[in-house]
Amino acid sequence: MSWELLLWVLALCALPLLVVQLLRFLRADGDLTLLWAEWQGRRPEWELTDMVVWVTGASSGIGEELAYQLSKLGVSLVLSARRVPELERVKRRCLENSNLKEKDILVLPLDLTDTGSHEVATKAVLQEFGRIDILVNNGGISQRSLCMDTSLDVYRKLIELNYLGTVSLTKCVLPYMIERKKGKIVTVNSLLGIIAAPLSSGYCASKHALRGFFNGLRTELATYPGIIVSNICPGPVQSNIVANSLAGEVTKTIGNGGDQSYKMATSRCVRLMLISMANDLKEVWISEHPFLAVVYLWQYMPTWAWWITNKMGKKRIENFKSGVDADSSYFNILKRKHD
């Protein structure tokens, strides 16, 4: 067989593979490494059982759903947030829907901005369960306001809560993981920790800071291969994050979450998170198109990404000013094309 014929055969074999990958990408709701792990990787049901998992922001949204799915895996849970009644509600549902006992779930009130309380909280977890296998940094708040309409106090709160509070708690837990030479630090970041969007300049800043911190921390922990640092970057997910977003002042929130139908189901997002945790993935992107495609553009074709982001950004601002959900129009356009 000549070299020319061999090259033609290889090209013909590669073409179907490229077509399959393209079709997978068009249907994807996560980055391709994550979806490969879902297909061929380790199962959460095998890898995460019997662990002690501390979840912040566990009173609603992704944190609440994470508690429910983890409880079915047989883990010991620590549920933290500021609203104790909501944490108790989540605990009751975990007990109802799993085989966990009362002793397996600790409700631990926590204010991420009160960094002086984090060491005490960490010791309380260790006293209760003896170890912390996984810390899930999920607590935080978002923003919906233009930069010129936003007080500096809003930016300060976003940094103190989303960034400094998470860093503080991580620094309290990390020495115990280093002592045991194993553990997982999982941080729920955002696609806006990779790209940027109008109406969320402060939120983007806090999430970009988190990504930089944990990427840097991962390199410092290279001598501890048993300690895994993971960034989870979801796109729009069904939750109250928009309704609870800060407006132009720290005393004002949006109050209306808008249309949730186009967003990814929280259960699907959390399932992909668990797959990431089971397979020790360093960073994952969880979103449907068009946002997933935009993140890939930012990664590999930044000039095109800036052009598209500016186009999408103008529409986002127009939606916000007219009282429409900022991002829904993109999904509605795609849905009409699909229909």
C-alpha cells in the first residue's frame, strides 16, 4: 500500500469521527471532557459514598439539590448557610428521601462574610465527623445592574462574600486535608468566571478572582496529588440566583427571577457536578448552547468571542431595561429555529 493511499484511508476514517464529535458538541450541555467522563468515567455511586461533604449555600438552588443527590449516595452531610429554617427543611427532605439517619447530617449556620467564625465552624465539623473529605464552596450572590448605576458597596459585598469568604473557609479546611494528604475542594464558580457580560461586572470580577485563586492554589498543591481542586462553571440554571441578585444598592435585590423555563434543570447541573467530583476533573463547563459555544470561542477564538459578546451584551441590556429576563431571548431564538 502506497503512502498516498494510506493517507486517503486515514482521512476517510477521520471524517466520520469529526462528524460524530460535531454532532456531540451541538447536543452538548457540558464541555466534552465532562461528557466523556459521564459516558466512560467513574460513577459518583462508586466514588463518593461514605464521604464527609460540607456544602455551603445549601439552603436553596444548586446547594439544596446537591444535598439531596449526595444524601442518596450515603455521604455524611454538613449543610451551611445563614437561614437556619431553610437548612432544617433541606435536612428533613434529605432524611425522607434517603437512608441517612439524624446523626449523618449536621446543620451548621455560617455567614461567609464573618470570616472570624470560619475556624470555629471547621472545628465543629471535625468534632462531629472527624474529617472533611469534600468541601463544596457554593455560597454566594449575583448582581444585575449597570456599572454606573451600582454603588461601591455592592462591589465590596460581592468580593467579600463570593471571593474572600470562600478563600477564608478554604484556608481553614485546607490544613486538615494537607495533614491527611487527601481531600477535594470543589468551588461552584460560573461561566462568568471565564467570560464577561454586562449587568454583572462585580459578579464577574468576584468569579474571575475565584478562578485565579483556585488555579494558583492547585499549582501550590502539586506535591499533594491526593488533594483535588475543582472549578465548576455553570451557565444559567433554574434557581433563585437572579431573584436574589443585588441591584444598584446592597439593600436592593431584583426580586423577580424571570423566566426559568429555558434554563438547565438544577438536577441535571448537579448530576454533572457529581460526575466531575467522581472523576477529579480540574474545571468543567456546564451549560447549554449558545453560552457553551461562546465559552469555547473565548477559549480558542477570543477575537470572534469579543465580537459576539458585544452583540449579545447589547441585547442583554435591552432586555434588562425593558423588564425581560436578561438572557431568555437567546434561548427563545434557538427554540424557534429548532421548532
